[in-house]
Amino acid sequence: IGGATPLPQEGNPKPRVWRIPSQRALINRYGLNSEGADHIQMRLRQRVREYAYRMGFGIDEEAEQRILDGEAGVPPGSLQGGKLMAVQIAKNKWTPDQDIEAVKKDYVYCVNALARYADIVVVNVSSPNTPGLRGLQKSEPLTDILTAVVGAARKVKRKTPPAVMVKVSPDEDGDVDVRGICDAVWDSGVDGVVVGNTTRRRPDALPQGYNLPALEQRIMLEQGGYSGPQTFERTVALVKRYRKILDDGSYGRNGIESPQQSEPKLATGTETPASPTIGTPVQAPEVTHPPTTMDEIEGTVTRDKENQKLQTPEAENDSRSQPLFRLPERHTSSTSSSSSPSENDPSPSSSVPSSTPPPPTLSNPDSAPSSLTSAETSTQTPSSPNTSREPSRKIIFATGGITNGSQVLEVLSAGADVAQVYTALVYGGIGTVSKIKEDMRDELRKQRDLR
């Protein structure tokens, strides 16, 4: 859900979203319209308490806490096994970008209000429709912001804190930009990146040489973020770059050595390798690598085959509801603080204009994109990392131009852990994700048969 800002804000004037049907694409400039973190918190709290009541826990604060601590056997955000709920947060548009302390205060306010009810907190510093926001992706301010968010997320009143991810722009794709973001990810301790947001660029029409109708040509001139199938190749390329740089970035941190450094040195006059240090592979000089996404997918296919049921309509429906692969295992969580987030909540940035924003409406907050995730969620939410121990592999969510199962497999093979679908849902409607999953199964069967 989201994006959520500390105080309510209207977003940009309507109309603010346009379809380009011939390209199955969208342009939007919503501008982070939000009911405000406090109003969203109230609704999320009510949702958890109603669930607690249905499950027989009661409807008071103690019942709410028991659900958030995992006693119902479901993730505390989604409240559904095998699924995760992300809450996207952002600063108010009137908070000055140059005042990093005020910006941090906005993000931390949202964390304190909402992270308790989320499985994942997504830090949006890449909306193309909020002036100056993308400037926060520079390494130094981004590190400061993410460090503050991770610190606040670890203190949520819950047994396991939510994961924290940062949503980045596909337009800031220079080597310095990407490396700076990856450094900020490692230095701050966030769990990974969402690659990426909508683009300010306007790609050529498909098929090549196609002339857009006059109306669509005018729409292409609208300001805002573009999303559609043409962005897929750039998504794959960016995922590969982020995966490589993020994986390379783990070396040299907290005792983790590069493959070259981890090769054992032979002591002078002996043939016995020196004892391995922390982070050195035991079976050196071979360099071990974590299982690839395709290995994980094939593993779950093998598992499903062993547990195959009779091909009844009921069994088919049950099979379709199962995730296809698993998120990489994460380290055990640190114990969250017992203090309530509200005890030390900072107020939203003091840089709010004198005219108070209008009271929140009762309309639903924007929904986050549907995801084809690698999560077969346990009863506990993925934990927030601790930079004082050995770092784990960073997670990558990929979004941008994904329309079919083959593309999902391609982006997963490129290094992503989760493939997100949004614009394809707008055009495909109900059944889009099921169709994509069926495409994936068909493609995996073909690959298996060719071996």
C-alpha cells in the first residue's frame, strides 16, 4: 500500500493518469496523493484487530499484539500465509530536499506509524512526480535516510521487525549513480532494492516503425512517469548491474572476503593450507556460490512433482495458489525493542507550510503492484539486517515492463528475487498473475524436457 506521507497531501491535479492502449502503457503523475500516516495506521490497526477477533484472539490491544507477534501463524502484514504486504513511505512534498534532517524525520515518522503493520517497508526516493525527490538518491543523503529508517524499523513493537527496501529510479543509471546507491544499501543495512520506478523517458513505439495515433502522440507529451512493455529490456539490464554490484559490495565488509582473497595461502615450506579465516570457504580453493534463482525454481518444481496430487479441479486450484520459489534465507532477527513506537515518535517535519493540509478522506490508499514473489512465507516476517554480523545477500525486486511468464523467468535469472507486475494488470485484469504463473510453468516444463 502507499505511498504514505507523514501528513495528508492531495497529489497533483487531475487528470493525472493516461493510458496508451496501442502500447499497453501508462503515464502517471499522481504526485504521492496520501491520506497521511496516522489515518493509514488507524485503518491497518483496525484490520489486524478484526482479524484477531475472527481468529478467536479477541479485539483489544493484547489480541492485536499476539497477531503481530506471529501467534496466528501468518505474516503480521499480509495476514495471509505465503504472501507479504509492503508499505511504501515517502516525505511530504513541502519538506525541503536540502534539509536532510527534516527529510529523515518525515520517513521515520512513517516508519513509527506504519512499520508495525508491514512485512516490508519500501522507502520511495524515486518518484518522478515529486520535485527534487530523486536528488535524495545520491549516496551520502541516501545513506543517512536509510540508516534512520532501518534504526526505526528495528524498534517496532513486534517480535520480528519488517524488512526494509529502497525503491530506485531507472533513469539514474550511470555507474556513479548505481554504485552510490549500492554503497548506501550496504552501509545503511537495508535488505535490498526495488528496481525501479517509472521512467521520465519516452521509448519508441512498438512494433518498430509504428506511428502512434494523434491522441496517443499528445499523451506522450504529458509530464509524468512512463510504464509499459518497452521498459523491460532496461529493467533486465539494471537488475544485472545491481545484482553484480550488490554482490561485489559484500566483500571486505565484516570479515567477508572476495573470492580471490579467500583462496588459502600455503605456508612457506609446507603443503598444508593455512586455517581459513572468517568468511573463507572451508573447501578452498574452490569458490562456492549460492544457489541461482533457476536452481531454486527447479528445486520447487521437483518438490511439487514428488508431492503431486490427483489432477482434480480442486487440486489444480490449490496448485495455482502455491508460490513458485522461495526468497533467499535471511539471518535470524535481532530482538525488537519492547518500547512502543509512539513513545518517542518525532512529529512530521517542521517545514510544513502555514496552511494546514485538508483532513484525510475515507478513500482507500493506493495499492502497491502485485508481485510474483519468491516467498513461501513462514510465520515470521523477514528480519531486519544487522550490519554488525556477517551480511546476507541483498534482495532485488524487479518491476518495469514485465508482461508474461518468460519475462519473469528472464528477470529472475538476471538476479532478481521477486518480479512485480503493475501495468500488465491494468490491461490484463483479473487472472493476469495466474496466466503469468502458468506461462512460467510451461516454460520450465519445456526447459526440463530439453535436457
